[in-house]
Amino acid sequence: MTLLNLVDVSVRYGRLTAVRGVSINLKEGEVLFITGPNGAGKSSLLRAIAGVTPTAGGHVEFDGAEITGRTPEDIARLGFSMVPEGREVFGSLTIEENLMVGAGMHSRTPGWKGQTAADLDSVYNTFPILKERRNQQAGLLSGGQQQMLVIGRALMARPRLIAIDEPSLGLAPNITDQVYERLIALQAERSLTLLIVEQSSTRAVMIGGRMILMRSGQVVLDGDARELGNSEAMQAAYFGYEDH
Amino acid sequence: MLQIVFDALSLGSLYALGALGIALIFGVMRLVNFAHGDVIAFSIFALLWPSTDAMAIVFAGNLPWFLLIPFVLLVGAGLSVLCEIVVFRRFRNTNPATMMIASFALGFVIRYFLLMLYSSRPKSISLLPILSQPVEMLGARLPLLQLITIIVTIAILFGLVIFLRRTRFGLEMRAAAENFSMARMLGVRANRVIMGAFALSGALAGAIALIFGIQTGTADIQMGAAVMLMAFISTVIGGLGSLAGAVLAGFLLGAASVVMQVILPVDARPFRDAFVYGAVILVLLFRPQGLIAARGTKERV
């Protein structure tokens, strides 16, 4: 079943076109890596889906409903959880408060308190370090811990899809391994749909799943990560000269 | 001596409340709301029937205190929320300078609206006259109002801290103040948070109006502007966007004013404000980010 459907989506900043006519179809439970060199438009695409950056054309459907032009909070409430680049923890709030902000959108549903307590436990089980430091300010956490926190915060919203922009940014390789390990475990456990943006395709090839390669705002390749990863087409797309 | 302490605290209370009202709104939308002072003036004039006579025709001012206080707070909150819906909402994605100019303009609209209805002459009013009576305490004679101002301010500050720390809405406001866009991506409703901030800020304006009105016994169209300037300076010294900083700086500024009044040589006293503002410049030279730098603004610069 299609969870996220992008049809001919474009993003423009003034006269600069960052994303030109991208169409992607993402099924429920799928893991999709969007890779591509710096400036390929990956982050812009993600921000456009989340409603943070306006689209200049095309439309976005989530779970069968049109979400183009809707506010970020509305889109989040439909089950699209965004973890933006640079992690963006609320540094002056405690770790637990950060997690509670993520859970807030369900505060009107009956049984919220019990549900939230259970979700909190589950996040703490996945990331024990967060439990240990739960009353500390989030700004004091290390980069890897902050990455865990924002993933946990996204999980508190009980999303259907988590979109993560560059989870490995600024992290030591072994910390990145830890983050991915848990992310993939969570995905399997909850049949989450994952949309991960990474500059390099290495991680996608390691983990497997579907991979899309973007370049100059367009989708260049779309297929199985392992098959694409070592192909000549991939090499050409990354290092190839401008052909237009 | 005790008299000086109480003077400093009660003046500081006014500045702190005003600074909080500005910092709350700045926190969620990077707007320096210069219309805040005119919301203060409006709140007090709402107690009077429109007339251009020098004698005030009291309308809601005759209410018993337990109705009068909520009335003024509600007027402040209501006008402030109205400003948000009618004006500031349209400017939400513009740059801070544009928003600031809009707030100036809005302030003038409110001020001249009052001018039209009530004329520019200050009107004498007597609100809750019992509060103007002096009380003896620890050998000093203090107006009861001064005592109440300090107590009320501390109560408001405590209430605000509890609201921000313990309630869901408070949590959302703090998150939004630090990173508005991220908060929205987590489902925090922008409109609700911003309107909440305006309502709180307006209620604080109402509180200042009440204290000021009782203290001076007049309703003056200019009264908001005087507090507003000091309050604005307090938010800057405190670190724009930092609530704790705004309160701290408000009290410091109040204390500085009162202390200078006492220690300056008699000949220099008329120029007290120059000394106060000189101290402000000194503080900003050494801590341009303010006493307590707010996280959200630090990253932006």
C-alpha cells in the first residue's frame, strides 16, 4: 500500500530551482535511502514534504490524502515525523521534556497518559543513555546522544513514517553504526516506513533496501541499494560530468 | 533603608512585568512588540466611559476588586490577541524589522484611538483607594500598594514558572520559543502557541495598567510608553528572548533607578536617567548578548 506519493514535486528558492519534478512512490514498511551529492536537492525535498518549505509545483500525498501546502503541524499529526538535519534538539529543555513535546500531539486522545508512559519506557529501552540522563538539559548531550534523542522524540509521536535527514552528520563512524542498528531494529519491530537522506550511498549499500540517487534536483537512479551501489551507472551519476 | 529596598523592588516589579510581556512574544515569533505599552494604556482606559472631559466617568472602575482585576487582565489579553489576529499574523514570515515597524504603527493606532475617545488630558481616577493607605512595617511607612505590587509580581512570576514547567501548553511554548520550526514539525500548533503568548503578554499589560493606575491615580495615554521603554531595555539587557533574563534585568533597572536617586549628589539628581542609561550602555558593552543569552537567538546570529 502506498504511504507517501510524490508527483512531479518542485522546490524553488527565488530563481534557484532546488528540486525539479521529482516523483517518488513509497510503500508502507519500506526503507528508502535518498542519496546524492551536496546540493542535489535531497534536504529541500524532505522539507517540502514536511511542509516547512513551500512546493513550487506538483503534489504530495500521504496515506491517500493530499498534503501539499498544509502546515507542518498538520502533516506531523497525520503521522509524518521529520528529523531534520543538524538534529535540532530543544537544548534548554530536559531530555524527557524533549520527548514529551514529541508526544504532545496525542494529548487529546483518551488513554493518552498511559500510552505516553509506555512509549517513554520503550524509547528508554531502545536508548538507555537517555533514561540515565533524562533530567539533564538536552543541549549537554553529545552528538550521538542527540541523534538518539531526536529519533526517540520522533517515535513518541507514534508516526507511520520517519524521515531522517543525514543521521550520520558529524558523528563518529561507530556511533553512526549504533544509531543505524537501532533505527533498523525499530523499523522491523514496528513496521515503520523510513525515509533516510544520506550524502553517501555506503550506508544504504550496507543496510540494503531501496535507494534513490538525486542529482541537480532530479531523480537519476531508483532501485535496490545493493544492486545499484556497485553499478557503473552509480559511479557515473556521482562523478559524471554535466550532460545538459 | 527599608524604604529604598521597597521602592527598588516595586519599581523593578513594574519593569519586570513589562519586560516579560515583551520577552514572551519575542520568544515565539521574534517580534519586538512596541504596541505593548499602548495595550497597557488601553487596559486602564477600558475602565472609563469614552468622554473628553477632564473628570473621568467611571464605568467598570466601580466594580469590586474580584471583578475589576479579571476585567482589566481580560481586556489586556483580549486586545493583545486581537492585535495578533488582525495584524501580526500577516507579518509572521517577514523579517523582524518589518514586524517591529508594524508594531510601532499598531501602537500609534491604539494610542490615537484612545486620544479620539478620551482626549489627551490625563484623567484622575481612584481605583481601590484602600491600597493607597500607608502601613507601618519594620519601622518604615510603606504604601500598602507597594507591598502588594511586590507580592503580586512575585506571585505572577511563580505562576508563570509553574505554567511553563508543569503544563503541556507551557512545554510547547518553551519548545516553540527555542526552535519554532522544529516544534511545528512535532505537531505543536503555531497559532495556538502564538495566541497563547499574546494572551499572556496582554494579561501582564493589564496587570501593569492596574498597578500603575492605582499608584498614580491617573489614566494617561502616555503611561504605557514610559514603562514600555524601560521594559524594552530590560529585555535587551536580560538577553532578548530569555524570560529569566528579562525579569532579572527589570529588577536591576528598577534598583539602579532608585539607588541612583539616593546616592547621586543633589545637583545631579535631575539627570538620574542619564546615569541609568549610561549604566545600560556599560552593561551592553560588556555583555552584548545580554545577561542571560537565549539559546534560540544565539544560533541565529
